[in-house]
Amino acid sequence: MGAMRDRVVLPVIGLLSLVVVAVVAFLTLGVTPPPGGVAQIAGLPALNAALNGTCAGLLTLGWVFIRRRRIAAHRACMLAAFVVSTAFLVSYVVYHALAGSRPFGGQGWIRWVYFPVLVSHITLSAAMLPFVLTALWRALRGEFARHARIARLTLPVWLYVSVTGVLVYWMLYHLAPAP
């Protein structure tokens, strides 16, 4: 029965993931933001960092809870992490659609740190989306053995993406001067 559902659900998850990544890429790279209006959304980068940090905390707590066999607490943390990540994605898209991207103004050694972190963050955030959705789907369906197999691989990547999201924000807005 699980294989039959996978034949339907996994292509839908793949298509949804591609659409989300394409929309985010288009809005961050292919759209010129409208003039003005940036002041109203100036706080969104800080909110995005807070959402990423919250997600990292929820993922860590969820891992601790599952290690202690506290299933209900694990489920609550992981669903909350998914909701927080979704809120981050919406906020991120809104900000970049209205304000564009901020160029990195740092010089010297920090550039050698910032760009590899940024590239790995972006690449892994796009790549992990179908894995997060699949892990979530399998957990919601009660397919816990299959959920655990994919979650063991997904959790560290999701955690890395969440933590590096905070680091990218900190380096871009607090470490490097604005260009």
C-alpha cells in the first residue's frame, strides 16, 4: 500500500518542490523590485533570521524528544518547525520580491567565509525541500519506519540550513558594511 501511495505522492512532492524553488529563484534573481516601499519591510531580514533560529531550536528539541521516546512532543516540535520554515519562506519571498537582494559589502577574509556558507545554504535549502515533505508525509501517514529512514538524513541538512540562514543574516547585516 505504501508503494502505491508513493507512486502518486512522491511525484507531487517533486513537482511542488520544483515549483517552489523556481518561484523563489525567479523572485530573488529575475524580478526588479518596485521603487519605494522598502522601509515597510526593512525588518523582514531580522524576522527571517529569527524564524531560522526558531526552526533550528525546534529541530533540536524534536530530535531530543524522539531520542527520549516522547513521540507527542517530537511531533509537535517537528510540525512547528515545518510551520516556522513555511513562514520563513513566505517572508523571504515577500522581502526579495519587494526589496531585491542586498549585495555583500564585506572585504578580505570574510568573503572567503560568506560566499561558501551562502552557496551551501542556498543549494541545500533547495535540495532538502522534497526530503522534508516526504518525511512529513510519511510521518502523517503513520509510516514511521520509512519516516525514520529519511528523517535521519533530512534532519542534519535541515538543521544546517536553519543555522546557516542565521549566519548569512548576521554576516550580511551585522558583520559587513552595506555597500
